[in-house]
Amino acid sequence: MRGRPLWGAALVGVAALTLASCTSDTDPAPSASSSAIPSVTAPEVSTSPDSGIASVAVTSEIATAPSGSLDLYDGPGGTLADTIDGADVLSAPDQTPLVFLVKKHVDDWLEVYLPIMPNGSTGWVPAAAVDIATTDFRIEVSLDDYTLTLFDGADAVVTTEVGVGREDRPTPGGVYYVRELLQPPNPDGPYGPYAYGLSGYQPVLDSFKGGDPIIGIHGTNEPESLGSDVSSGCLRVDNDVITEMVVDYGVPLGTPVYIADGSAAGTAA
């Protein structure tokens, strides 16, 4: 089943650093846009995020599969365990690269977080099989405080109020990453002008509107709902904030997202 975010509509992804116009299930597809999102200059030295909310600046490694699929192994130099295909985990696999957040780098092997259920799943890949980049960006979310903070290294460059999942459909705590960037067809609609699809899933729902219950960070046409339990698991932010994250800071695919829920901060749901 092709991954479908909790907002349900069949949106077109933003591939690499170029926006693509999007469609819903009912709207006609507009032509693709060529407006660019700023790139991030990566530092020379990289480390990998450990589990838990980062308390200091962390430079994260991001692995990108050169093709739309990647073989996964059960350990460094181990046995082929599975193959992950972009068509199964991305809303627009023909326009969005297949990226992974690196959890651990051991010699010539990488342990990477996977955008599959259950949350927190990882697999091993040969470093030579992927393109490796780094970023100083990270996103930290406190569900108890209803806050989202974008860090660039040690600097908190964006701090904002956020709407989170309802009690019966909670936003799961854990370590995730930005798997895709989507542009809803109506910037004044319920998902705002942009939406980040994350690597995690709402743990209570088996599906959502015919697809997998992927969680995301997106804008909203109900700014009064921020600071409360309102969604089916996604994180809502003000439209100006999501635009700032996309356009001004160019948060790249693969950026780590640490969600703390108070009782199980930083653990896989």
C-alpha cells in the first residue's frame, strides 16, 4: 500500500529542493512549480542522534538511496533481510527521494531509521549503497507543553505553539525524521501551505482514509486550535511558521524529529 499521510488527500511531494504543485482527490493537477527551497550547507564532521530528546547541538547524517529502493540487512555484513521501496512509503515516489536518518555509523555500515511500522524500526545498509549528507537542523516537540522548536545547531531559530493528537488518537513520542515535503492544493485549507510527512505512524489507527496513518507537521486554517489536543496524530502549526520552516530555513528531508510525550520521551512508540 502506498503511504498516505493523515490528511488523506493524494498530494504531490516536493522532491529534493524543488516544489511541485499538488492535487487532491477532486482538484485538477496544476503544472509543476520551479520555485526552489534554500539548501543547507553541511558541516565537515558528523555524529548520529541517539535515542531521546537532544540536549546539545547534534549534527545528523542523512542517507539517500540513489534509486527508488534500498536493500536492508540484519546487521553489518549480515544477511539481506528486506528491501524498502519508495513506492510503498512515499506519497509521490517519482518526485521525492528515498531518504533515511542515520542512527549509527559503524565502519562501512549504517543503521538507519525506517519509515515503516512499527515506529522505531531500523535496518542496516552499506554506506557505499547510499549518498550521505549531514545537517545541523533538528526539530524537538514537547507534547505536554504544546511546543515545537526548530534548532539550527545550538540555536533555537523557531519556537511555536503546536496542536497535537487527541487522547483517543495521540501523537506518538519517539525519534522520527522528515520523509517528504508536500504542498496541499489549497494553502488556506485545513493543512495550510505546506506539510512535512514524517517517518512515524499513528499507533492506534490501522489506516486513515484508505492509506497508512502517517503522521506529519502541517499548517492549519484553525489557528485557534493550536495549544490543544485536536488532531488524529499530526502536529499543527501556524501557516506562517510552516512557511518559515520551508522557505526561510529550507529544512531538508531526513531532518530528525524528536517527539517527547512526557511519559516515554524519545522512545519508539
